[in-house]
Amino acid sequence: MAEAAGPSESVALPSQIPSAGVEMGSVGQQERDIPGGADKADVQGLQPEGATVSGGRKKRGKKKSAAEPSQSVAGAAFSSVVYGKLSSLHSTDRQLSVSMPQAPDKGTIGRPRTLISNCWNMTFQPKTVYMYDAEVLNLWRFENDTGRQLELRATPKEKRKLLGIVVSSFPEGILFDGGRIIYSDNPLPDVTDTGIDREFIYDDSDLLERRKLKYKIIFTGRRNTADIVEFLERPNGQSVCSLQDSLRILDCAAKLACEGPFRCLGRMAIFDLEATKKIFGKLLQIHRGFIMTVRPQWKLRINVDMTFKAFFPSGNLADILYEKYGDDMCRHSEAIYKDISGIRLQSPRIYRRNPADPPHARLFTAHGVSKLPASKLMIEGINQTVEDYFNVTYGQKLRYSHLPCIKVKKDRDVFYPMELLEVIPFQNPKNTTDLAAEVIRCSAVRPEERFRELEKFCRSYLSRGPALLRRYGMSVLDGMQSVAGRELPPPAANFGGGYEPLGRGKWFAKRFHSSAYGGQALRFIVVSLPPNPREDGARKSLAAELEREGRSKGMHFQLVGDFSLQPRELAHRMASLSSQADLVIFILGDKFSYSHIKVLGDIRLGVRTQCIQSTTLRKRGVIGNLLLKINAKLDGINWVLQPFDNGEHIMVFGADVTHPSPTGDQLRRSVGAITGSLSDNLMQYRAIIFQQMTSRPKQTAINEVIDDMQSITLDLLKDYSRRNNGPPSRLIFYRDGVSEGQFEKVLLEELAGIQKACIDLGREIPITFIVVQKRHHIRLKPQDDAGNVAAGTVVDTEITMKSEFDFYLCSQEGIQGTSRPAHYRVLYDDNNYRSDALQMFTFALCHAYARCSRSVSYPAPTYYSHLAAFRGRDWLASNEDEKHLIQNGRFLVNSKQLFSLFFC
């Protein structure tokens, strides 16, 4: 070591569910393929019956007429259950308990298909497990020559690793979840609920030094996993939410049982030690991993899936950087520093504290890169180059002395030869450019290969009955679980003529149902930002194609200007552009101006803007997609799904909350959005975008609950009522971004907010509250086909909850990789929907997304809430003063944009 100087869809809404035995396939095709058929009365629109019980489901009774006015809410009993539960929650420690609505029946509509799922049956014997919370408090190292203790600093990640070392010294069979939770099938001696501090001394094999740490461990309770058996045998009792502790124990045991040839990272994932793909030019390597979760389905099963994650490349630092920068690295020292800042490095074993001691390594962190090579970089005070110093002092003759050195001390200019440093494996990448795209490309494994690899993994590591699994009462059986599925018929849509069935998963929008500005001239301007002479022709070409393609769809574009702008001119020129044109299209040469453009257009001026990257212009089909977005955000309607025959006024909502990445900032804020439909055709929406604290006061956990649900819902209900001369008769709420462990809290608080909004409106409106989950690991493939399941494939047996109202629906066409179905969990249902009706309605909404002529993976209102929340994040990224963006927690969308899909 040396110190040196110096980025579209449609609605056959349930009233038009085909009669028994008929599936509406692709255009012009009908197939009779439902043996026995479904009674049409069972799926007649969304017509529920009866009065509320626990979970919101109603007892069957006299059907209420669609024309019958809603009851006054004076003394409304429909909210008393939830309000009573809310009032009892005086402590965050209180165990929440809510009964979820039971499945009313199983669906029958659609062509039957036999599918294979990535779930394995297992046998299970309950165990009593003791739970502990542990935390590393202090860390010291001993000086070999004096025995003196020197205190060291450790990051939270390093503390978790140290805790793993402590647990590895415990008796066999004790589980560590990778965070701070420890499970044991026998009580740990002397550990009580008041906690105990303990010291642990260990030898660091890499650094060849003795270390000591102090940790605190607290007994937090015991859990008998028999609650899982009870839930499976008597599923009509408690909710699956109450099983979370038991399920985490089994998940942890399954992960650790396979730990040997893999690296455990996080709470559920294990990764191959060797990279699946190395991308040195982007300083990335991607590792394949496996995730195992135990699921209480119709039986207890283990769900196993593949996952992929990018890491900074491991190995010799000089070799890694050479692949990107070549030999002349000194010229790129600043860029290299951005790439490796904070990366943990290890030296060779060249250090001895005493001459007789064996050599050991040292660990460093990259804090900078020298501009001079090792052959010229001088060490202050000894008049020696870094190259000479390492040669003379440690006998390390450098082979690449022309390379720069790495600064390894934050507060001193201590530099180290690059070629002597090794990158420690499994560190997060510094370069996030195209990171998601690279991981997606690597993880796009086709169904046949994915299922083959999963079966191979389970046969090798789970089905042999590892001792740790047996110790916690589990045994995994051979063979993936087959399941009965159905292919739902696509809805029909109107493009300006009559209704016609949409294709399965995709279709072509020949015309628009109603074009923006009613076919009158739509004035637009095309702007290059920043100026690029090569794009002068691209602007004119784009304008001409929009005019030509627009005419075919009923739109009349009129170009009123095209020119280039410097970013610094944007704010000044936008004000004048907004008075000259209805739409300003920006061709962007970079990604830096986008957020500023959207603040000016959406908030300050109220002018509609459309941005497109210059590289995207050359892609096939871009004009058609642009027209879909432009028509929708200018209040046109691309298509209309077939309406209800019964005259019901159904309002649908979507909600999502996005959170910032973890930082030390205690004032972190989350951005969310709630979208509500404004029209009975469910194609027009308003979004209210808000900001709230990521964590509630005195809490560290992320807050998933929407704090302002009542007032936002009330405003959206009022908007609907003004547009439709009265309130909706039913509400269907699709909530995104909620994990299973948060169901009860979100349901109790958000549902109460929705119900209070209805009371404030003076109406009793039946509500169905559905959580849409995409972050699960269930995959499906046809039993007789190597490809993906078809769009519209639904499963509501075997791999679902035995009695709770849930289903898996793969509404999108699988383009690459293996399709992931969305998991719909009905948490509350005043409307008493049957499975067929709700599944068909949900599938139809996946065709109502205006941005593309494909069915998407979850319903349009949920997709729109996701887009709107990210638009809020874009506004914040503009560095605009927040007082000009937000008032009372809501973003100040310009009044000209309030009731449009400006975020589309």
C-alpha cells in the first residue's frame, strides 16, 4: 500500500358473456368447447344479490333492481364491520384479523386446458419453532503483536454477514433468514424476551486475524406450524395472512437446505456461484438463482422459480476494466471512478504483522482513481513510485505499471496498483444504464427450458429429502403439479362501426372509435431537443407519416411548425408554443429534458406533449403506437368495449404507490396515484397523483397504505357523478403493489376510506376490493405444448387458496420468456360476484389500455395508476421547487389536463 502525492387495449363486459358452449375466438370464429356449459343466469353481467356478511360477501336473497335507487346511508350497516375493527386497533402490536370473502364457485366459461405449474406437492409434520431477533452491536480486531482491541466500523450488510457467522457456530438445524431473524426447533439457552448481550470471537480466514463481535439476541415468541395444517383442513376460519410467520419458517428452511452449491442472498433467493452471462463492456455479470416459497394452496406445496440478478463483475480489477476501457485507462480516470466508487476490493496475501506470521490479505473500498500510472505516481515522503514501492517492499513486480492506481482510503491519498486488487463477488452494479434490459434479456427463458431446469433443480436438491427439510417436518414429492385451466373468450370492441371480437392477445385498430377534436384540424409542432442537424429530415418525415397514418384513423393533423431548441430555451419557448398548437412533439436526443418538458406541459401550461427518443423513431410500428397515445391523451377514444345490457353504472378504480430507493434520508416520500373511470365505457379516466411519507412517524417499515384514500376517492366519485348525472351503482377497486402480509392493514384502512367517501357522497355503493399481484413466482405452461399459455388463460383451482376468492389470469400474449399470470385476490366483495363474471370483467379491462392494441398483463385502471405515479416521480426529477408542484400532498396538475390521460 502506498501514499502518493498529489417505454393498448378494450371491454365485453360481463353482460355479454357468451351463452353456454360458445367461445368468441379470433375474428369470425366461434367454437363450441364448454362441456355442459355455464348457466347464463350465473354469469349475467355483474349482477349481485343480497346483504353483507364478514368479508363483504352477501347472503343470497332477493335481487335488487338495477333501476332501484341506492339506499340512504343513514345508519348504513355495510361499513360497521370495518369501522368496528378500525376502532379496536389502538396498538400497532395488535394482531389484525379479517375474514376474506370465500370463493362463491369455480368458473366454467372458456375452453378447458390442462396446464403444468411450477409447484410441487409436499408432506408436512407440524413443529414448534422458537423465534429470535438478533443484531450485531460492535466489532473489534485484535492486534497480533500486542493483543490490543481496535474497534471497526461495519455496514448493515456486513453486520448481517457477521450475524450469519455467529449462527453458523450454533448447534445444527438453527435457521438464519439473512436479516436478523433466527429460528430454532429447540429453545436457545438463557435467551429471554428481555434479551441478552453476547460476545463472539472468530478467525477471519481471508485477513488471517482474530476478531470479536458483540451481539444482542432477544426471544420474540414461539410458533407452532400446525396452524398451516389447521388452515388447510378448516379453510373457512382464519385468513392466510395469519400464517405469515409459519410460512417464513418453512421458506427459510427450504432455502438453507439447498445452500451448499449456491450463494444465499436475501430472504428467499439462492444464486449460482458462476455467472450465467458476463457483460464486461457494461461492468455487469448476471447470475441465475432460484426462489422457493411454501404456499398453502388446495394442498401444501412448494413453489420454485428461476430468478436473475445483475452484479458487478468479480475477479481481477484490471482485467475487468480493460474490457471496457482498454490500455489507456489514465485518460478515463474520472469515468472509471464513477464505475467503481464504493466497490469492495481485496489485496493479495502479502501482509505480515510479524515476520513469523503467515501472510494475509486486506480489504479496501474504492474511493478514487489516479490520473497517473503506477510507474509515475510518486509516494509522498519517500521519493518512490508506487511501482517501485510494491516491488521493493512486497516483492510484487507489476506487469501493467502503465495503468492508474486505486485510491483505497477515503480521507488520505493512499493508492494501490489496480492489477493487485480483486473485486469481491456479489456486489451490486454501479452502472445502471440498460441494467433492466440486460436482466430481462437474460431472464427471458422459454417455458420448456425454464420448467426443465426447475425440475432438474428440485430433483437434485429438494426431492432427495435434505436433512434440514426433514428436521422442520417437510418432504418434497417428485413431479410438478398439473392444474385445470380455461382460455376465456376475448371481448368484442367497436372501432367506429359495429362490434367485433378482438383477437386473442392482440388486434389491429383500423380506425378510432372517436378521434381527438372530432376530426377537426389538430395543430401540432415537432421540436428537436437538443438541436441535431441529422434530425431535420426526421422531423419532417415524422410529421408527414403522422398526417398520412392519422387520416386513415380519422385524425386530421395540421403541422404548424418544426424546429430545434436548446434545453435552456425550453421554458421560454413553451409558453408561446402552447398558444400556437394543440400538441407539441419532442424528438429527444437524451433523457435529461423529459422531466422538465412534463412539468411545463402537465403543470405550468396545460399543453399536451408527446416525447419520443430519436433512436426510437427508426423502430417498426412506432407511428401506429404514437397515434394510439396521442389520440388517448387528447381525449379521443381508440375503441369501446361492448357495454352492459343491464344499464349498470360501474366505476372502476386503480391504485398504486411507488417508493424511493433506500437512503439515509429520514424524509423520504413515496409517490402514488389513484385512477377512477369517468365513463360507463370504462375508457376515460382521471388520475389524482399524491405524495406521502414513505414511513409513518416512529416506524421504519415502508407504509403501503394510501393515507388520503377517503378524500381522493370522494373527489373521483364527484367527478363521475357530474359526468354521468349521478353516482355509480357499483365500485370495483383494483389495488396494485400490496404483499400478502399487508392485506389486512391495507384492507382495514383503505376500504374504510372508500366507504367513508361513499357516506360523504350520501350514497351506499357496493364495493369490490381486489389486490392485483405480479410479484409472485407462479408460472404456467400447457401440458401438451412447449410454448406459453394463451392470452386469457385463467386458473381458479388447485394452486389457488382453497376457499378464499382468488384466481390467476394470464391476460397477455407471451412474446418472450415465460408469461407470468397476474394473481387476483378478492379481499372484500359487497357485490357478491360469481367467479365467471369477475374473471370475464377483469379480462375485458385488460383490453381497455389505450396505449397499445394488445391485452396487457393487468387491468387498465391499475396500469394507468402505475403510469401516473411514475409521472409524479418524473416531475420531482425536474428539480422544480416542490411548492410549485405539490399542495396539500397532491400534485398540481393543470386544470386543462385534469380529466385527460395526460400521463398516457
